[in-house]
Amino acid sequence: MTEEPSHPLLRSTRRQFFSRCGMGLGSIALASLLSGNKLGAAGAAQFTNPLAPKRPHFAPRAKNIIFMFMAGGPSQLDLFDYKPTLARLNGEPIPQSYIEGKRFAFMDSSHGVKLLGSRREFKQHGQSGMWVSDLFPHTATIVDDAAFVMTCATDLFNHAPAKLFMNTGSGLFGRPSMGAWVNYGIGSEASDLPGFVVLQSGPRGPRGGGVNWGSGFLPTTFQGVPFRNGEPILNITSPPGIDAARQRRALDTVRELNLQRLVETGDPEIATRIASYEMAFKMQSSAPELIDLSGETAATMQLYGAEPGKPSFANNCLLARRLVERGVRFVQLYHTNWDSHGGPGETLEEDFPKVCRDVDQAGAALVKDLKARGLLDETLVIWGGEFGRTPMGENREKTGRNHHIDAFTMWFAGGGIKPGVIVGQTDELGFSPVEDRCHVHDLHATILHLLGLEHTDLTFRFQGRDFRLTDVHGDVIRKLLA
């Protein structure tokens, strides 16, 4: 049996040693709860609030982000990327040159199968002349306020890894999400709400779950906070007989005990725990007003298609606007069921139109509402999924489309985006970019740039090297910038 070292320094971990040297991570990680408060028993100096607003690298064009994430991979060929040649060649075998050396999520059903032209009706809209299908009549009304990137590209063709890649810049678990990086880089202007909020709609959550909005190796202070579908926040009122003063005394006692442990260990997760208690206490005042939609006008509710108390993407879009009004830095809305393989619940004929109806009106309303309130210039709105769909059909119970990573469409609006532009062009079948390929790392570099962050300088040292959202890649897409 190994004897424990007798000297205290020999019994200390590296984290404990540096904590006692005054360099503890816990001292850095304490959140806004300590701003203006004395630390009492901890006896520590004033702590820095990691979620307080920070100076960006240069003047930002956007202050907040709302990312409408269409989980499952929307078919760009049935929404935005109009391909009359593909329609004319419907049913013909795809030329081998297109698929030679390519990999797909379902190899047997994708190789050697026939081209599938869209059955949707497309029209050009706005001054930009953007093509939009009949599935998105509301989105068609905002094309001159948005920029469409037709040539998005990613590396991973299965749902969970591709979602992780779009959110974290890596298909590996353990990397921080975009929202976590943003809060780490520039903090949040919300003192009584989380800086990164996640809203979900659809029949289930996105594949991969919480890692898509996690903080990875960053302190968990920066991770996304999911609000529930339906009633977003539970238990925001105190139990009967517990008034605010009594609750405050209890929290102060728990805080003091946690602070003592924080000084002893330097563990940043203890600081996160303290911050969580304090944020929950603050949200008892801020959250009821936030989620109460009764103050919204009938015209606003009708614009979104929202209904109080009814779980929906529309309600989440309206809530997203209310969150950025209150200073929340990053709001991410997930809507699921965009898979279109042709199996049960995944048909292009019945299920795809339904999921389009779920999001079309509210997504367009969000842009219109932000613009009417003077918030669009400072809010970057993003719409897109983890990948697109193939121009070849996939035969299951019905004919659908397989996952496609080489070219898919996303749109952006507000916050420094040049409105009414179309970036990139795909070949006549919609298979590959022929100009302006925009990789996920390029998208991330551009998003950070709009927030005033140089993506190569937003780093965090972990396991001996500096990591960043864009890894060692990424260029700002200049054609997107106003």
C-alpha cells in the first residue's frame, strides 16, 4: 500500500497549487453574482465576472446572434437551389464522374441511382431575384433583407457528428460550441438571464443533444442553457412560506461554504455552481416577465403565428426576439425532423412540406419584427442545418434524398450582412460548387468577424496548445459583408 506524502505541497494537485498561488481558475471563473458583493469568509479580492461584456478585437457589426438550426438537413434543392436541368434529367442515372470517390451516409442506396428533380414550383423574388420554392412563401418576402449562401460545405455526413461540426467546428466530443466561444470572447449584456439560451421544437431534440451547446474545455459558465419546450422555465416561484429574504439568507450561506471550497481547490466548476444558484435566484424576477407573451400585441402574435402556452417554433422565435432585447448574446433555436430519406415520417411529398410550414412564417416574421424594432442591424440571424440533400434519389418506401455535404444553402440577415446578395453557385445538378465554396470554418470565421472577433486570436489553451472555433482553418466570406 502506497503511503500518502506527508508534506502538504506533495499532496496538492497542480490545480490546488496554482490556486494557492493566487492564480486559481476559480478566481477567474466567478460570474456576475460577485459583482458588488463582498466575499466574506473567502477573504478574496474582487473577482472578475467572466460573463460581463468584454471589448472585442475591433468594432463589431453585430451584438447578438439568433441561430435557427434546422436539425436533420433541409433539402436545398426543394427550397432554394433551383435546378431546371436536374428536373429535365429526372430519372436519368447520375454521371459516374459526379460520385466517383465520394462517400455518402447510405452507400448502397446512393451509388448508381437516378437523378431526382424537384417537384416544387420555383419563382424569383425581390430585387435580388432569389429563387424560392412554393414551400417557403413567407421566406420569399424577406429575400432582399437576407443573404443566401448556396455553396455551404461540411466534412461529415452523419447527423450527430455533422451537427457537432456545425456547432463546434469539430466532429470530436469535448470542443466548445459557437455560443460558448462567443460568451467567452465578449461576454453577455444580460445580468439576470443566461448569456447563451437554447430553445427546442419539433417531436424530439437534435441528435447529439447537449454537446451541441456545451462548453467543452471552457468553464461551464459559458455553456448554453436549454429552456423547455412549452413552459420554458419550471419552478421559478418560491415554495409557500419562503420569502425572498429567507431564500437570500439560505443562498448566502451556501455561497460562503462553496467559496471556502473554491479557495481550497481552485476548481472552476465550484464557481459555476455558485453562479448557477445566483442566476436561478435572479431569474425568479426576470423570467416571469420574459416568458409572459400577454403583453405582445395581437398583430405581433399573428405575424409570428404564435399562440401563448402552445409549444411551437413560432413561440420560440418570438421568445428569441425578447431574449436579445434583454441582452442575451446567443440564442439558438433547434427545430427537428428535416430528414428526407423517403422512409416513414421522412417523405418529400407529405412530411417535408409540414416541417416547412412549421418554420416558414415564424422565421420570416423574426426578421421583419427585428427590423421594425430597429434591432436587425445589431442582431445576426442565421438559418440552416448540418448539411443538405443529394440531387440523386434514395429509394425507401418512397423516393427521398440522402445526406449531402458538398453543397447546401444557408441564409443570413442583419448584423453586418449585405442584404439581397447571393453568394456561390452550384453546378447544373446542384451537386458541387462551381464558385465561392464556403466551408463551415469559413462560416464560423465570418460570424466571429461580425461580432468584432478575429477568429485566429480567439483562443483557449488546453492540453498544451491553443484551440479555436475554426481550428487551423477558415477565411472571412467578404461577399457576405455589408
